[in-house]
Amino acid sequence: MTLDDFLQSLTATEPPLELSPALAGLWWEARGDWTRAHQSAQQAKDNDGAWVHAYLHRKEGDRDNAAYWYSRAGKPFCGESLDTEWRSIATDLLRSG
């Protein structure tokens, strides 16, 4: 799936079945459902899930929790805009998935 395909899928009511839990978390976040986004990120017991988890907590303004999850993901705390980070995470996860 390309980033364009992923973005187009946001018009659906449910994420594509082939998405990993981490990507599903990004999908739900883009649809404005933080609770489902957080649940999906928590299901991913890997660095990808930790990265999405970090992004979600940064977006909600919880810097300490975000810093913890960035550390778990092996990523530095992000200083980019939230939109830029979302796109970076999605692109990376789609490429590696």
C-alpha cells in the first residue's frame, strides 16, 4: 500500500484489514478517534507501536509520556510538526510493512 492509498482509505468507516496495529493506530488518529488510535497502538507490542504511541501522547500534549514511548521505540523526541511526523511515521511503516 502506498501513502496515497493509505490516505484515500481514510474515507472508509474502518481501516483496511491488511494494516498492522501501528498503522491502524495512525489511521484512527487521522479519523479523529484518539481512543481507537491508542488501543491500536497498544496492541502493537513492537517498536512501531511504541512510535505511534509516542506520537499520540505528543499530540495530546503529554510530553513525559511521549518521551517514554519515543525511548521505547528507539526514536528521538520529535520536534517536527505533528502533521509532518504523522506523514513520516506512515511512510516509514508502509515501506517496511
